[in-house]
Amino acid sequence: MRVGVIGATGAVGKELVAVLAKRHFPVTELRLFASTRSAGTKQSTPWGDVAIEAYSPDGARNLDLALLAVSGDFAKAHARALAAQGVAVVDNSSALRLEDDVPLVVPEVNEAAIGSHRLIANPNCTTAILVVALEPLRQAFGLKRVIVSTYQAASGAGAEGMAELERETRRVLVDGQPAQNEVFAHPLAFNVIPQIDSFQPNGYTREEMKVAWESRKIMGMPDLLISCTAVRIPTYRVHAEAVTIETERPVTPEAAREVLSRAKGVRVVDEPAAQRYPMPITATGQDDVEAGRIRANPVFGDRGLDFFLCGDQLLKGAALNAVQIAEKLRK
Ligand code: 2RA
């Protein structure tokens, strides 16, 4: 397939190229698009050095597949037109995720939603990591309520987020100066920030609402009761999520562990006695979402469960999920 990665120089764009290679996606021609600033430079890829092009609808006309890792404005302006030209499009932005005619897909959960669609939205990273674990639990025990608190890495804000964390940390440790922020609302080094994206009229942030809106759509549960508190922490990579659920039917930690150990896209890491549980340091670079700290939640009696997830948000939360969708589109 003639594959175009649009936003190729960003953190997700680079992962997209790496995941295409790792999963042996049948690329006959790889084209990389980015801003005019990067156009003309070369990026080294498993398919050799590829010159970065400035995007133009005409230039992209011959693609079979376009993987978009750019802004929502770009997606609004170009995604539908590309799909109408016959290009299969997977969009990483939030612009089209809630549109009725655009499936929002995590293949382990709702692959069937792809149908004959040619334009598919890739969910927010925090949502994708959550629903791969929620869906098998829902199937086994039913799902009534979900409460999530997240611990999100700097790379959720792209390469700039990682660079800011590194710069700030050096400034504090090496220069002995206070951290200075530009990307995040406050210094992230040696801090946690309970704000990701803008505040909504209901007091939640947009990131928190995305988790609710998108989980409901992907799981086909428009009335699911779900609340999220999203927090940025000073790690490079991997989003962690502390999850509490109330189930429809009785659940035990043993039964939940069994269900999750059979679930696609999940790896149970849950040996408290050996101090083994999900952590960013072990989940980094891994395709599967780690699930552990699985225990009964006494607030909800025999229908309550607590657990902890760690997922590489540049992989399952972005590039890997997008390429998995592309693999399904190929079929
Ligand atoms: C973040 N989830 O971590 C957002 C980006 N997709 O900032």
C-alpha cells in the first residue's frame, strides 16, 4: 500500500513509522508529510531516507492509506476530502471522534464499527488504554459505574512536552534555577498538574470529558456513568490510570484477573508479594496495557473492583491503535 504519514516529525508521527515497520505493514511506498518548515529535510526510516513533503490535497491523492497525526483543524479541513478521493484515513485528532458518521475504534473492543467506512477516528490515548481493560470486564460482569484518576506522561503533549520536562529538570538540578514552563500550564518538573486541556463549564477538563464521551461511544454505552480526574505527572512516557468500577453482577479479584489475563491487548502484572505491578518504567515500549493491583472495592460491596493500568500512550494510545485500525481497513 502507498502509505502517507501526515505529521511525520511529531512524537506520534515517528511512532507511526516505527509501528508500520514493526508490524510488517505492506508498505510499497512511504510518504512523509509535515509543516512547510520541515519540508525538504530527510527522515531516516526502515524504508530508507524519505524526504518530508509539505501537505497538499493533490500531492496526497495517490495514497491508499493516510495516517493523520496532526491538529483537529487539519483533520476538519482535509480528512473527509481525502476519504472521498478513495484514501483510507485514520485520524488521531479529536476533531471527528464524536461525529455520527465516523467510527471511533479500538479494535479489541469495537472492530465491527469499521464496517465499510473509509474514515476512522483514533481515540484519545487515555480512553484507548482504559477501554481495552473495561470491555472484557463489562462482558464478564456488566458495568454500571466507572471512576478513573489518571497519571499522564509529558509525551501526551507531544515531543514538546517531553522537551519541556527535560529542560525544566536540568534547570532545577543543574542550574539551581526554578523551572520555567511554556507547554504546560505550570512547571511539570517536581510537580503534578491537575489540568490537561481546557476547563469545561461543568468543572471538568476537556481531557476528562473525552474519557467519558469517547468510552461511551466505543463501548456503545451512551448512558455509562463515568467520571475522570486527569493529572499530568513528570514522567516521559506511559499513562497510568487508577480505575474503580461498579459491576452489574458480583465480581471477585480472582475472576477479574482471570478475565483480564485472557483479554487481547492486556497483560496482567499483579504479584504484590513480589512487588510486581504496572509501572511506566515497565510499560514503556510495550504494545499491551499492563493491569494490576486488582482488588475488591468495599464501597460497592461484592460488585466493586479497583485496579491500576499502565499503557504506552504513544503506542496503544496512538500509533499502535492507528496501525491496528489500518490493518482492519486493509481486510
Ligand atoms: C494528553 N491525552 O495526554 C492527551 C493527548 N492525547 O495530553
